[in-house]
Amino acid sequence: MDIESFREYCLSLPGTTEGMKWEHLCFMIEEKIYVIIAIDEGNSFSIKCNPDEFEELAARDGIAQAYHMAKRQWIQIENLDVLNDKELKSRVADSRAMVLAKLPKKTQAKYA
């Protein structure tokens, strides 16, 4: 998937906004990041993951613990080609859902 298709997909998810933080492009819901991507560094990006899947994901080529993010809860993916389009979209949607689940129930209800 190219960066423009990736951006369009992220923005298609309800409530998603984009912005720049720490010189990285971020996709957020209610100002909480669920994808952070280093456009100037080969499109490596970080997403939230289920801690139960962390070991399995981190063992795969091109995936590692995300720097400066919650240990065992965020993975860094080398580039947009590490995952096929279907898995990439699924993992991004899951990341968004995990971030949304941490927000107040009233906020969650806006996106249900």
C-alpha cells in the first residue's frame, strides 16, 4: 500500500483526524494517537497492538517494539509493505479500537 492510500484509509475511519507531532504524521481519534508514521524515515510506523499478540508480532520480520511507546502495547513496522493490505487495514482498525476503548463511555458512544 502506498502512503496516500494508507492516509485515505486512516481518514476513512470515523472520528479520525490527522496532525503532526514530533515531526511525524499522526492519525488520531479525539486527539489520541492510534498511528504515528515517520514519512521522512521510509514510512516506518507504530500502532497499538493487543499485548497478547505482542511476542508473535515482534518475532516477525520488519516488526519490533515501538520506541518511546508503552512496552508490549505498541509495535513499530518497518514500512507499509511489511503487512499485506488486508492485515494492515485490520491492524490499524484494531489500534483505533483499542485507543477508543480507553476513552470515556460518552465519547465512545459517539463512534458506536
